[in-house]
Amino acid sequence: MVPRMQPAPPPPPARLQLLARTALGLGLVALGGWILRGFLPALAWAAILAIATWPLLQRAQRFRAAPSRVVLPALATLALATAFLLPLGIAALELGREARLALGWLRDAEAHGAAAPAWVSALPLVGTQASGWWTQALSAPGAGAGFLHRLSEGELIGLGRSLGESLARRAVLFAFSLVTLFFLFRDGALLAAQAQRVADRLLGPGSERLGHQAVASVRGTVSGLVLVGLGEGILLGLAYGLAGVPHPVMLGALTAIAAMLPFAAPVVFGAASLLLVASGALAAAGAVFAFGMVVLFLADHLIRPALIGGATRLPFLWVLLGILGGVESLGLLGLFVGPAVMAVLVLLWRDAAGTEPGG
């Protein structure tokens, strides 16, 4: 007898298939995120740099009759790497020179003693205590030996090893960011089109506005924080040089970096003013501090709101909250991620409330 064929099992319902595919997709995304968790900051930095500089890359492509998919992205990546590494190299050389001078001074102070400079006792509020500490710790030959050798050799070795490991890890992440940036420059248009198709399929029509809002926020934040910070650093660096502050270039660079963080720039130009006070140049110290406050007021109340909020029609309060909350949650990366998230949330709120951007 011929065995009877068993009927094929009925296919699972379409709803069950959708749930299974969704669960599988979410599981694979979570697994991929866990595998790449150590490189997610590097990927995020590469995406931010690509978004911020994409208009410049498009302009460069228009100057070529046949844009190369390799040469131009490679040159753009090299230019950005140089923009980051050159200032860091100059700062490292300057710090190394200052460290050698400081080490030589400490050795000479340990061998022969170092009298307290006049500016130490002239420091406001703490001058008497600081002068007494200096006299006790460093004035007599050999008096500073105990102070200079409080750190044990093991502690110094451990500190150096920890610093070296941290620098090595950051160097690897920076190199990975540059590699990712090259591929984003090369295939960015294709990736953006694919991401738009996926967003339309998952979120429906209108998702393109969310992407445009996030991109505009990132570019506005880069302009408002980075470019304005560099401008503040240049202006105050010139002021440092004219006022006679030591190492005006290095202090100007520190001011530019600090100006990218909320409320951090006054720490640097305030310290520069204190250096002038210590040297007896009270008028120059007051002028530097007043000029710094004017520059800071104009940048934070006029220029930055126009650049960041104007790009997305986002109230500056939400920009500030996004920056502060982003820095607290994600560190420096949050400077750019926070405002982008706030911009998308405010856009969703306006769509739900049926209000215009100005409302």
C-alpha cells in the first residue's frame, strides 16, 4: 500500500510572523550594540563630524569634473585629522617644555632653596597663608625634600601606567573614528537614502522631517559651540598677548576649549587675570576680565542662540537644557547629542499639539 501523504502544516498567522521577525530584529540589534559597545562613542563622533562637514564635502565635489569616491573622502578625513592632531601636538610640546622647566626649578629649589616671590604675599585673601607655607616648604635648602618626595615611586609608576593606557585607548578610538569617517564620506549619500527608506517603512511618511531636524541641530550646535568657542579663544588670546599674560597662545587655546562648555570660559580668563594680579598689573587684569565678560555675554546671549536655535527654531532654553543634560549623561559627546534629541522631541510635541515652530 502507498502511504498516505501527511498534509502540510498550516502556515503561521501573519501577526505571529511579524512578532517573530520583530523580536529577532530587536534581539540582533541589541546583540550588535553589546558587541560594539566599546566603539559606539567613536561611531557617534564620526557621525557628528560627517554631518557637520557634509556641506563642505559637497561643495568640494562640485569643483571636480568627476568626483572620486576615494580620493576626496580620504583628503577630507586627512584634513579633519590634521585639524585635531596639530593643536594637540603643539600643546603637548608646550606642556613638555613647561614640565622640563618646572622640574629644573624644583630641583634647584630642593638643592638651594627658593625664596617666596613678592606676588605670593600679594595674593588677595590667601597671601599671608601662602607666603608662610612657601617659606616653610621651599625657602631653606633641602626644606622641600619631604614635600617633593611624598609621592612614592610606585604611585608615580601606577599613575604613568594609567595615563598611558588611557591615552592608548583614546588613540585607538580616534583612529577608528577616522576610518569610520572615511566610509561615511564615501558612502554617506547611499546610507542616508537607505536610512530614509527604513524610517519611512517603520514610522510612515513624515519621518524625513525628524531626520532633517536632528541634522540641522547637530550642524547648528557645531557652529554655535565649536566655531564660537574658537572665536572666543582667538579674541581672548589676542587680549592675553596685549596684556602681557604668560603663554598667551596656550591660554587662548584653553579658552577656546573651555568656551565650548557652558560657564567654563570664565575659569580660564579669570585665571589669566589672577596671573596679572600676581605680577602687579592690576589695570591689565581688570581689562582682561572685563573684555572676557563682554565677549562671553555677546557669544552666549546673541550669537549662540541665533546659530543653534535659529537652525531648528528651538528655544534657547531647550538648547541649554540639552547641552547641560547631554554633558552630564554622555560627556563631551552629549554637547551635540543632547540638543539634537531636544530638537526632535520639540518637533514631535509641536506636531502633536498642532502648533507652528514659533508657537
